[in-house]
Amino acid sequence: HQGISGELFTRVRSFLRDGPCQALAAPLDVFFPAHPDQPEDEVDTVVQPDIVVFCDPHMARPRGIWGAPDWIVEILSPHTSRKDMKEKLELYGESGVKEYWIVDPGNRYVHVYRLGDSGYGEPGIFVEPAVVASATCPGLEIPLVEIFKAASLGGRPSMGAP
């Protein structure tokens, strides 16, 4: 989980270095208010995605991100898979998250949901060795071979034979 998160975050953040969007990694609270003027301490819906990309700098607040980010990545684990694939999928779609990736390390694939006029449609399913492109960050392409290699290495680069 951490190897994949670290590799993805590094690639996304590096790609966004000179642009208007920012990438942040967990732990980070994302607040989904019922209305824009709702005080932070009254917001009931708060999540901690693995990776968040947002392009509006006004979304960043001292306690986290306020409102729907442009792109969220969740990496499945046995404890979170049901929540990530159902509850968060519904929340993110209803809240206006434009792009949602669910990374499954065990099966080595990524579900890519993109927001349309009627919510999220069927996901694009990308299986290793596919290369996945981000709609939020045009030009960013993620080779799944490299991402899932990070999982098997625990996030550390290979040093070759001793």
C-alpha cells in the first residue's frame, strides 16, 4: 500500500510541479460540506483519501481540503475495499470529484471513474502492464508496471544484486 502510494504521489507531484494544481497525500482530511458556508466543525462528511489533487488554491484550509477535489486516488486494502468501492464512490460522484482512481494492489489493476453529466459511468479498467492517463492532468501517464513494482519492493528502488 505505502509503496504504491509513494510511487504514485511522487509521479503526480513531480508532473504538477510548475502548474496550478497541487497533489497532497494522506493523512489529509477532505471536508464535504452540506453547503459552502457550513462551519468546518459542523461538517459530518470527512474522508482521508490516499492522494488528492486539487486545482483551486482556495480549497486548501488549515485543517484540510474544503470541497470536492478534482482527482482522488484510493489504494485498496482488506480493511477499506468495501468502503472505497461503494461508499466513497457514491460520495465522490455525488460531490463532484471529477476523477476517481481505485488501485487494487492484489489484482494489479486500476478502476478509473470520470464524472459525466449523470455521475460516474462504467469505469475504465486498466490491468498491468497498461499505462493509465489522467484526465485531470493532461499529459500525465502512469505505467502500472512501475506502480506495482513499487508494491513488491516496499516502495524502495531496486539496488540490484548484492
